[in-house]
Amino acid sequence: MNDLRMLSSIFLGFPAEIFLAMLIFGQPLEKRRGSVLRFLAGAGGLVVLYGGVFYGLVLLVPSFTENRLMVSLIYSFLGYLYMLAFGRFWRNISPQEAVQLATNAYLTQHFAYCMYALVEPGADRLSGGRVFVYLLIYAAVYLWFGLAFARRLPEQRHYDTRTGMMVSSSFSVLVFSLVLSAFAQLFQGESVPLYRICQLYSMGVSLYILWVQLLQKRRLALAQELDMQQELFRKYKEQYEMTAENKEIINRKCHDLKHQVAALRHISDEQSRQEHIRELEKAVMIYDSVVETGNEVLDTILTEKSLICEGRNIQLTAVADGAALAFMDAVDIYTIFGNALDNAIESVSRLEDPEMRTISLVVARRGEMVMIQTENFYEGDRNWSGGTPATTKSEEPGYHGFGLKSIRYTAEKYQGFLTVEAENSVFLMRVVVQGQKGKNPTA
């Protein structure tokens, strides 16, 4: 009778425990329509399932309650399978995500169960004075796991499917942990130290699996960002090579135009000659406005951007000590200045007031540091994400706001930092990097 009462408390308490864990880990995931009703229906179905299986077995197989190991294994695996199906029914997630959700919820419940078993070995969880201890332990564990894992594992309301390699291993370890915990019941009355060791091991395994998932998510996020950075670097390198080639062509053209201007001065028709001279000199002034900063890469970038600004009626002023950038790689220079000036040009191009269509660039030494600063006007409100304004570009959504991330990544490569300010319709971006001595040799 005591065994029956204890098993009854297990089957009454377990559905509530596992469903609360599912609620904690499933709440951050994408909802289905009518998710509240689905959750309530799933909770009722679990109670009916467990009650029907348990009491049905008790009535049909009176000796069922004598085999504690079998009882524990049946209700554990039956519960996991039900949670797996329920996760798909309740949340708009893939089968792989449902496995991860059920596994994480079950690991949380199992961790709390093992902790309670250590504090109150063999005790009925729902009996008299032990209810307070039971509630306190489960509340503490669920709160801890909810804050440490449940809210941090999903990304945009989904688990990263690339963590699928973790699903099979997590499930295998969960099975092992549950079987070990079930066998520990056999040692409960014979060897208390061995019983405690089994429970501690199960707790450690449960915590380890969740922690590894979190670490893998971070690693995958860093790998994805690195891949995107490398793709951007490749794109900017190609663009820089193309720009350098165009600059050479423009310089040759300018040289030819100068000679044409000289030849035109010998045209006898004064009016015709002066008209052609003005047109050619205007063209020369546009294409021969080569910026000389002391850094060939920066000169190429500023020449290109100056031509763009000329075509859009934007005034670009640059006070730049290009020699201060001699320690930086060409691609890194293009990443910082290309992104910064592209963002500024895009912003001021929307302005109707011609006096506000200005961009200012400053590059200066500050001891062992080098400061790069751009300043321009803008209109409207800025949406901020991760300390930087989100992009307003509609194209290439996969690179949403990645320009400033690229600048920040490059600045950090040289042990520097990026700051941005947007106030009174003025956007200020400042990059500070360390000079030759501060450059990371492994970068």
C-alpha cells in the first residue's frame, strides 16, 4: 500500500513537473495559433494518459507496483515520447526542434528530481511537511535553468537546426541518465553513498548537456559572423582592385584631356574654342580631383567616393593623415572607410536641403592611437540594435546592419573600438585603433 501511495504521488506530480519545464523552455519559441488551448489540451491529455496507464496496469497486473525499476522506466520514456509529440503540437517548430525542446525540458525536470532525491532520499514528494522542500527545490532549479538556458538557447524564436548534431547525443545521454537514475532506486536501501553518487552523476550530465548546447550556439554564431566577415572582405577586396584599376584609367584619361585642352587653344574660332575648353576643363576638374593623403589605398577610396558625391551634389571634405594608416591591411582600410562613407552617402542622399548634403572625414594620430571620424546629417529616427543603428537598406537582408559590425570587427582586430552618436540630426561615427605597436600580429 505504501508503494502504491508513493507511485500515485509520482504519477500525479510528474505531469505537472514536466509540463512546467516544457512551458519554461517552450515559451521563447514560435507560437502556433491557439497555443494556450493547445497547451491546456496537452496537459489534460498527459494526465489522462498517465492516469490510465498507471491505474490500468495496477488493475491488470497487481504485481506491477513491486517492480520499481520497471515503473520508473515506463513513466520516464512514455513521458518523453509524449513531450516530443506535444512540442510539435504546441509550438511551430521542426521535428528536430521538438526533440531538443523535449530533451531540455526533461533534463531540467530530471535535475530537480535528483536534487530532491539527494535532500529527501526515498521520500514521497507530495506528503505533508516535505511539500515545502519539494516546491522550494523545484522552483529554484526551474528558475535557474529558465534564466541560464531556456531564454538564451533560441535565436529568433527557434533553435538553430545546425545544433542537430547535439540532438542525438543529448537524447542518448538523457536515456543513459534516466536509466542510471532508475537503477539508483535499487541502491536506495542498500547503499546510500552509491545512491547519492548516481544522482549526482545524473545531475552533472543534465547540466552538462544544456551547457554544451549553449556553448555550441555561441560557437556557431561566431562562425557565421566570421563567414560573413570573410565574404565582405572578399567583396571589398574585389571592389578595391576594380577601383584601383579605374583610378589608373581615369588618370590616363585626364592626362590625355589636358593635351586636348592645349590643342584646342589653337582653334581659330574663338567662340567654339572657348566652349570646348570650358567643357574639357570641367571634365578634367571632376576626374583629376585625386585625393593625396599619403596612403595609396585611402587615396583610391576617397577618389572613388568623391566622384560619387560629385554626381549626387554632395560635398565631401577630408582632412586625413593617410600615413598614420600604414600599419593597416588594405582590405581593413577599405572595410572601415568604404562602409563608413557608403553609409554617410546613403544618409545624406535623402536630404533635400543642399546645405545639409555634406560629409566630413577626419583621420588623425593621437599618440599611439589613430582616430577615424565621419560626420554627416540625417533625417528621421534611428532604430538601434546592439549599440549601433540598424540599416535602412532593403536589399541584401542577410547583411542587415552588417556594415557597422564590419567596422567594429575590424577595429577590434587592431585592439580598438567603435562609437556612434546620433543627436540633433547629426550622425557621428568614431573609430579608434592602436598603431603599429598595438596591432595583433596574429590578426
